[in-house]
Amino acid sequence: MTKKQKELISRIEAMEARYQEVKRVLGELENNLSILRDYMESGQWQKDFEADEAGLVPRDLPREVLSEDALYNLLAEAGEILASEKE
């Protein structure tokens, strides 16, 4: 095998590994977005938000998901990324 062939094979293997990783990550992203979208649209998010406002959620619990705009903005931004990748 020549040096050029080895470089070719090495490059293709590296790009294939990256391709497979991105494909896996996008699949996970789509799944997580679906779960978060369902959470927001089901009404459970509103109940959890109201519970937080009522002081029922410990203040030291991470809860950025309950920010009024954070979840909506995250879903929109991730949706744009996924849409641009499918073009």
C-alpha cells in the first residue's frame, strides 16, 4: 500500500467516525427536543412553573428549564440547527 493510499484510508476513517458521531448526536438531540417539547406543550411545564413560583421547588435545585423564555428559545434554536442540517 502506498503512502497516498494510507492517507486516503486514514482520512476516510476519520471522517466516517465524525459522521457517525454527528449522526448519533443529532438523533439524541431530536429525541431530547421531542421530550422537552412534549413537556412544554402538555401543561406539565406550567404546573411545575407555578409550583416553583409558590416556593415548592428548592432554591438550590437547578431549574433553568422553568425560565419563562429559556425552554422556548432553546427549542427554537435547536430546531433551526436541525432544519439547516437537513437542507
